[in-house]
Amino acid sequence: MAALNTITPERMEKYLETTRKAFGKVKVVAPPRSFAAKMAENFLDMARRYFADAQHNAKGGDFVNAYAQVNYAHGWLDAGARLGLFDVGEDDILFTLLE
């Protein structure tokens, strides 16, 4: 059994899958031509880029960097949900909602 502070391939896949599920829940709710819509798209872009990097590094066995990147990706999604840029269906398991 792996130590709790070890990022195994199985754990890494679990982290990636959690963020995949979060991406599946995110819907931009800001009006299309609003400043908030531009912010939402920026948050999504950052999340996608970090997630792509995480997948790439996980595939290459670099779980330390992949772990950091998947957490940054999820953090961008979480922040967008908390700010009200994204509708996440009131999912307070994958996201940290205000109430």
C-alpha cells in the first residue's frame, strides 16, 4: 500500500477524473457580450490549459507537476463557480459554493 503522501498513478487518475467531472458541470451564465463573459472564458481557458498540462505530465510520469497543475485547473473552475461566472448545478461536492 502506498503512503498517504505518495502520488500513485491511480491517485493521479482519480484527481484528473474529479476535474473532468467538474468541467462537465460548468456552464457559463454571464451574458455573452458582458465583461463577466470575458472573465468566464478566461477562467475556462486557464483551467483547460492547466488541465492539458496535467494530463501531459501525468502521461509522462511526472505526477508532482501533474498534481499541482490539476489542482490549479480545478481551482480556476472553483473560483469561477464561487464568483457566479459558472452555473455548476449547486454541486457543493466538486465546488466550493458560497452558501
